[in-house]
Amino acid sequence: MNTVCLSGRLKGAYDRTMVEIKNLTKYYGTHPAVQDISFTVGDHEVLGFLGPNGAGKSTTMNMITGCLPSTAGTVLVDGYDIAKDPMEAKRRIGYLPELPPVYPDMRVRDYLMFAAGLKKVPRNDRKKQVDKAMERLRITDVQKRVIGNLSKGYRQRVGFAQALLGSPKILILDEPTVGLDPKQVMEVRRLIQDLAKEHTIIFSTHILAEVTAVCERVVIINKGRIRAVDTIANLENSVGGNLQLRMKIEGDPAKVTELLRSVEGVLSVDEMEFESVGVNAYTVSVTSDEIRKPLMTKLIAEDCMVLEINSVRSSLEDVFIKLTDTTAKQDREAAFEELGKEMDAQREAEEAAKKAETAGDDTAAAETADPEKEADD
């Protein structure tokens, strides 16, 4: 399937490009984990990096941050190549991996001071940055506790605080809300929106609600390949297909269905659901939103009361399912094609073996017949 990249509306919307990925590829042996992906992230943009588990998100994050070498392709961070100039590139990155890189035997403040030292934060500025990070992540009250004794949610927040140290221009957040309760998830969402004022953020997740809440533009990846790059609004519009109306109507279902189908511009009545006695909900595919008025007029004229009418729009979830389902179908087709090739090869091999066996029998028979003929002579 070709990558969906529709409007390019955000092109030029940001002052500069902070992260540029070009033809990035990673193989584990002969297995392609990430295949030839390319995208850019603008200054102060929050980009959602979306995909199902095993899609290649974490592998991509590790390559962007220089934790994992790529097989091919380039990563430019604020203009610096992560492979050729890793120190300058990494100095601009704050990274929260899927598993927070914390030392369980250390206390929270001690760990953050240690991390600030590793990031070469000036000694006279470390305490201030650590205090600010702890305040932002609301972990000041546990600063003297041993990290290993904290809950998973608190350890996640300690890892997040570590990513903020050094005032990096770019934050790479891989599944930052894993292990957090609903209240903490809301706090992290607000924090990400606030951090976007100072940082460029790549936010990786498989939770669609997270992306919708904090991102405007998304990259959808599956099976190591990019399937879509665009704004959420444009993606939802791109795969929406025909407009659908959701209508709650009082009246005989057979009569209502017939009336709906008789209105010009109605493509189909896709489904009907029982709402209450005498009232049913209908999903109606139409050519445009302008069909509302003739529908209402027709139904009311026939004593069918319209109680509610709403437009049904595609969601990011619909986009995601459509893209990944198509990919799964392609994978199945490819698997069947490969199986067919294997079966053809096996059949050809068996036929060749039979021919060789038949030829061998004929030769043996001829060799056996010759001595007998000589004896008769």
C-alpha cells in the first residue's frame, strides 16, 4: 500500500526542521524491523508516532536517539547527523524509552543529580534543573525514596524527569503514559502540551486517544513501513468515504426505510438499530450534507417524526483500522503467493524426480535385455 500523504498543509508552517529522517532502515539478521521510512518534525511540533505493538516504533526511536545503529538511512537532529556527529546530536535530545532508564538502588534526587552530571549540566545549575523537573512531574514528595520501592507509575515519572534535564530541544517519548493511572495520564497530556512551547516532541504510542489529545500531525507505521503521514483532520477526511447521517426516527421501520431510499441523494440505508418502542436509529449514506432537508421534508410529510439527525465522521481509529487491515490483507496475500510458489516448486521437483526414476527404469531394462539377447545368439 502506498503511503498516505495528502495535503502537505503543515509544510513551511514551522520556522525550521528539527528532526529529519531519510530512508531509515533496520534489519535484525534477515528480518526487516524498519524499512525505508522518511519524515520530518518541525520546531515546537508534537508529532504522534502511531502504530500497533511490534510495528517498529521503539526500534525507530532507538535509531533516532543513537541508541541503536541503523542498517541504512540518515537521522539529522537539529542539522547534526546522529551517526557522524553523535555527541552534538544527542546533546539536543531528551529521551524517555519504553522502559525508564532508572537505577532501582538509587534515591530519586540522587539519580536525577547523577543523570544531570552525565548530561554535563553545569554544576551550579544542576540543583535548579532537578528541582524544576521534579516539580513538573510531581515527584518532589518522593525525592528521598529508593526508586526500586516506587510504583511503576512513579518510576515512569522519574524517567520522564530525567529526559527534561539539560534543557534538550527535542524530546523523544516512547509510550510515556504506560503504567500511569487515568489521573496521571491526564497530567502527562497537559505536561506534553506545555512542553511543546519549549521543545520539539516525538510522542510514540499505540493508544489512539493519546495521539488525538496532544498531536495535530501523525505518522502511522505498521510492519516496519510508514502507512500515512498527515494531520489527524486530513487523515480522517481522506478515508471517510461517503458522508453518513445517523437518524433517530419514529415510525414503522419498513415504511421509514422505503422513504429514506426514495430520496434523491441517498446512496444506501446501511443499518437499523432499535432505540425504544416505535423509535429506531438508521445509518444513511448520502452524497452530501445538503440531503438533510429533503429527507426531513419527505419523512415529516409521511407522518414519520425525526427525533435526531447527526453527521457521522470518520475518526483516527477508523483510519488506523483501515490502514492496518489493508496491510494485514496484503500480508496474507503475499503469504499465499509465497506458499503457492513453494507448492509449484515442490510439484516440479516431484515431477522431475519421477521422470528421472522412469528414465532410470528404462535404462535398467535395456541393460538387462542385452545380455539375454547375446545368450540367445
